[in-house]
Amino acid sequence: MKTQVIPAQITTVEDKIAGSLNLTQILLLMVPILWTSFVYAFFIPSLKFSLYKVPLIVLVAVACIFLSLRVKGKVVFNWIFIIFRYNSRPRYYIFNKNDVFLRTLDFSTIEENEKASSSSTAIEKKSVKEALPAISTENLIKFENVLSNKNISFSLKQAKEGGLDVAFEKEQK
């Protein structure tokens, strides 16, 4: 009784069209025929034999035959395509954990957080800093005048423990 092994993964099986040739190989072997017709018809002198046309035809024919050969079960043209894709990809990947792309962000208010934390006993209550008081318009105008004054220098310095020191100094002449 004749038996045939059916592969478990159908996607890895190549379709054979003529003998052991697949579609890629047949197309690669058709390119020299089309190239020969193009060279014969359009290169000067057109539709006449010339010696300089022969090396052009032979070069393309040899290249296409080489590309249609198989190495380790794959067509050489496919190997070259795989190597090109490998060499054209980026070499370094930088991971940024602060990136918000494809993240779900929770913008809940302070009251909602307090309600949720007080209702569940397993979660410890976190201290929430109060919001900064609103600055009056009068103070904003005074601050803008101080910043625009050329005799006063303004500097920001990083303090210990992640703080920020702000300094206004009057320049001496």
C-alpha cells in the first residue's frame, strides 16, 4: 500500500510548478528571454545582430541562472533578499520605559483616588500633597517685571534629594 507523509505545517511546503522548479525560479529563468528580446529590438542597430549585444545578454543570463539555483533548500535569490533585509534593519534598539505609546493612562482625580483607597482595607492610604495655591494676577505681573529686568540674574540649580533651587541675584556694576 502506498503512503504519503502529510507535513504538519502546510505553510513551509513550496509549490512545485514544473519538475522541481517553483514560481520564483521559473520567473528568474524567463528574465533572460525577455532581456534578449529587449536588447535585440531596442539597442542600436535595432533588430540586427551586433557583437556588443552578446556580452549583455550572456551576463544577464548567467546572473539569472545563478540566482535561480538552490542552496540548502532555498533559492539563492531568496537568500540575497533575506541578507539584504537583515543588513538594512536598525542595529540598536533603545527602550524608553517613559514612552506613552500604546499605554493606558489613568487620569483619575485626587478625590476618586481617596474614595478608592478608603473603601478598600488591603490598600494602604497614600498621602497626597495638596495642590499649589492659585497665584494672583498682581503677583504674576511683579514676577514678570523681575524676570524682564536686565540688572537681575535668574538661575535654577538642582538641589540635593531632587529639589530645585531658584535664585534671583542683583548684578553689581
